[in-house]
Amino acid sequence: MDTSSDVIRVQCQPCNMSYKQADLVFNPTTSASYIDVLCGSRVCNALLVNERHCHAGKCGYEVNYVDGSYTKGTPCSKRLRSVGRGS
């Protein structure tokens, strides 16, 4: 999980696994709270125009960095629940 920006990135199945990671890869088909981000939605439109694209009605992104690295994928929405001590 990359939390170094305003977007949290996780590797999801299916992926080409170009970045080898020790952590588990998220499988959206087994999640009851995973939601695709659709083209034209507020979340998709918040991405920079030159970094977003649409395919089959779903939003996608690709960001290229100065050092030659890149990230690309499909933004999604997922309910996260924080479990902590009761007050």
C-alpha cells in the first residue's frame, strides 16, 4: 500500500505484477464493499485531464514520473473500517 500521496494505491488482481511485493494483492471480486469509479463521476473528474481515461464506462488513470517510473490503474471506492478502542 502506497500512502505517500493523496491517493492510496494498492495492487489489485488481475494485474501483471510488474512490481513484486511481499504483501497480499487485493482481489476486488471477493470484496463486498468494492465499487468501481465511473467515468464522469466526481472522483474521476478530480483526476488531472491528461492522466485519466475511460474504458467501458470505468475511469482509469496513468501517471508518469520524472524518474521514468509510473503508476496506472483503475480508481475505486472501498469502505474502510477503523477498529479501535471504545471510548
